[in-house]
Amino acid sequence: MMEAKSISGEDRISELPVQIIYQILYQTEITPKKAAQTCVLSKRWYNFWISRPNLVLNHERKSWENFVNFVDQSLRPHVEKHLCLEQFSIKCEYHHKKLASAIDRWIDLVVKLNVKVLELHPWNSDTYYYSLPDAIYAARELKTLTLERCKFEFDISTTKIITFCNLKILDLRSAHILEDQLQRLLARCPFIRTLQLVNCQGINKLHVFGLVHLENLVVVLGVLDSLKSLIVQAPNLRYFGCGGMAQLSKGSEDNLVPCNIAIVDAYNTFETLKLWDVITEKLFQDMFSKHSNIFELDLESCYELKNIEIVSEKLKKLTLSKSRNLEQVKIQAPNLTEFVSEGDKIPFDLPHFVQKSNYSKGLILAIFCEKTNHLYI
């Protein structure tokens, strides 16, 4: 904890400009546990703390009533002083109805405060999914959006009820599924740089178009979902990670249908590719060959891969792990500086690979074979 230094009894830290103090608070990410400790510095410093530009709040084991009060108190200075909020990250239990209602209210408030970073994480919630409120669609200033365990389903409030033979029937033609609302949300958030969808329910397809600022995209599927189509058109995309199904029972991955993934842009900026689980050899080879600037490749638990070829002048870091069906990997990457392989077998000619490696640039090689329990470094 930073200590206030005084000269002739003067608190010099508290006399810093407001924006500098906010920047210090933002960079240090002071936790709520340390809130009371800031009083030691000065009352003025404590007032700055409660109006800090980033709110990272964790429910932990607090009662939901105390947590709601704590978040309300944290947001109150921003609302009263009309302060912009850079970040609102919350980790709490979704399943409590009153708490879910409070989250709706908080999202409405932070959107009005022009929040830049919005992150929703569940805490100890394995079965309940959170449904986003309509207020989210006004979040035009978002630069980072992370949604974990959110539910994508029919939005009954936007449907029409029609009468047929004295029966009231839901007119599905007027219904908007949240997946489509997600597309509209992205269309209304032109400044998004990072988008993460983690274990969300109900996504069958995701088409990301028009986000010229998007640099990082992560999509992790839920256990009950199968993403059939993922198309990304983002000219400045740098990092792409996609996976899921890892929690299914052993052997069930043989029945999975691989997702159709297409990155139709970012040929000059795409640098990091990380894939988990289901991806076919053809899809991988097609994606990797089209983006020659990839310098970091990470393949984990890709059960569909058996024989692949990795040829790249730009690749510097390669990780292969837990892909138990992988039989042969041909590697031609003269500028590789770090290679990590983990599995029950070594799917490549180790002596030949070492012989062809360029040691002049400092190669880090770590290979762990689970079957022989040998670690090669």
C-alpha cells in the first residue's frame, strides 16, 4: 500500500491532480478489502477511492444483501457526480432472482456512465444462466465485453400474440432471439476491441462483421451447445481463440460435429491462434495457411487432428497438448523460438526436428510424453 509522505505536515499525495490519482487507483487495482486502509492516507484520498474509474467487484461469500449494498455504494459517487466509468467487472451468483434484478439495474447505470469495459462472471453457478437486460444495447462506448454463462433464448417481450381459433399463439415471426440481439449489440458498439463469450447457452451461429477495431476474440462453447458457424470479418484482428466441449464425458467427442470457422480478413494483423477441441484437419490447414503472419499457435485437445503440417516463416511459438489422436506432425518453422509438446506420445521425429532447428535465435524446447513419463528440455 502506498504511504502518504508529508513535508511540514502537508499531504503531498492527496494534492496530486485528480486524473493522476485516478490513474494510480486504476493501475494498482485496489481491492475492496483495502478500502478502509485508504482512510489512513487522507479523507480526500478515500473519496477518490470510492469514485475510482474501475470497479472490480467479487461476491465471494458475502450475503447477497450486503453485496448489493456494497455495489450500490460503489456506484453512487459515479452517478451523483456524473463520472465516466472505465471498467465494471462483477463476479457473483446469477441464480438469486433478486441479485439478477440488481445486476440488471447496475448494467443500466454503468451504460449511462459510458462504461468502456464490461465483464460479467458467475461465482459458484453451475446451472444458472444470466439474461442480459435491454439496457445493454445502448452501450455504444464499450471497448471490452466479456460475457460468461449468459443465456441466449427467445425474448418473449418482443413477440406478438395472435389469436387463431380462439387460441392465443406466440407469433414466432416477430420473436427476436438473443443471438440476433447480440448481433445488433455488436453493430451498436463500433469501438469494441476485445470480445469474449465464455460458456454461454444457446449460440448456434455467430457472425461478426463490421468491427474494424476488434483485436481479440474468444469464443468458448457451453457444454450443451454446438456452434455450427463462426464467421469473422475484422481487419485488425490479432488474437483468436475458440474451443469448448472439453467438459463432456470421455469418448463422447467422437460424436461431435466440428464447427465451421472462417476468418475472412485480418491477413496482415492476425498473430495468435488458439484452438481447443473440435476442429478438422482441413479446417485447420485452411485457416493456418491463409494467415501467414501467425507467430503463436496453440492447439489443445484437438481430437479430430491426426496428420497436420505446420509450415511458416513467421511462427515463433508452438504449443501442442492433449491431442491424443495426433499421429504425425510435420514442422517447418525456421524462426521457431519456443516449442512445447504434451501428450501420451511424440507425434513427430524429435531427432530430425532438433537437427533442423535454428539454435542461433535461442530455441526453448519442452516435450513431455505421458506414456513414457519423460520430459525433454
